[in-house]
Amino acid sequence: MNELRPRPGAPAPLFTRLIDNQPDQAHEAHPLRTLDRDGLLASLKSELDGLVTTRVPLNARAWLAQPKTVAIYGLPDFADLSPQNPNHRDLVKQVVAEAVHHFEPRLRDPEVRVSPRKGPPGRFQVLLTGQMLLADLVEPISFPCILS
């Protein structure tokens, strides 16, 4: 009988485990169940990229008022907000922090910094930082992104 024992690494997300990376083989030698450090970092980056590039047809205040379900996965449209306005930057910060908290819980203690982006107007420069937890290792990580 197989014993339940802790495995090194972090659990792979469900949809990552469901993808058949070798469709020509009937059985995989080692099913993907856990991620190593580089795999977890790549997975977090991919999931966060998906989160910040997916838009829902709500403005920021309406999005904040909604219960967080897969029906509103992503971020609201920020077209009506100005990066030059500090109140708007605070609103974007609140939205991004709440989205990460609800939709990417593998990033621990997320912090969001928002500033106007130099260059084309209407874009927010966002720096998302947090802790990546892998077994007993806690590693600080950061993800810069541009929101428009």
C-alpha cells in the first residue's frame, strides 16, 4: 500500500495537470503533480500574466462590489481612470491586490505598487511583489506589468 508522504515542491495547478504534454504516449512515466522552484516561478508568472491581461466588462468600482467567482476572473477595464490621479492609482492598487488574493493564492503576502507609466498616456505601471512558498523555502518575487 502506498503511504501518504509529503512531496518536495509545490502542487501543480489543476489545468496544468490535465494537459497532456505527450499525446503520443499512452502512459506518462512521471505524471506532473508537483512543480520545482523554476516550475512554480514559471507557473506563477503565467497565471499572473493571464490574470492581468484578462478583462471583464465592468469598471473598477463595480468589479470590487462583485463576489469573486470565475465569472469575473480578470481585471476590470481601467479606460476611465487616469494614471496621473492618485485616487485612481489607489483604486487600481486595490483591484489588483484583491484579484491576486482571490485568483492566485500561491503568491503569499502580495503587495502592489502603482505609478503612472512614462511614455504613452493612460497606462499604469504596476509592480506586484510577494512571497513564493515552496516546501520550507520562502522566496521573495516580483512581477512588473503595464495596465491600460
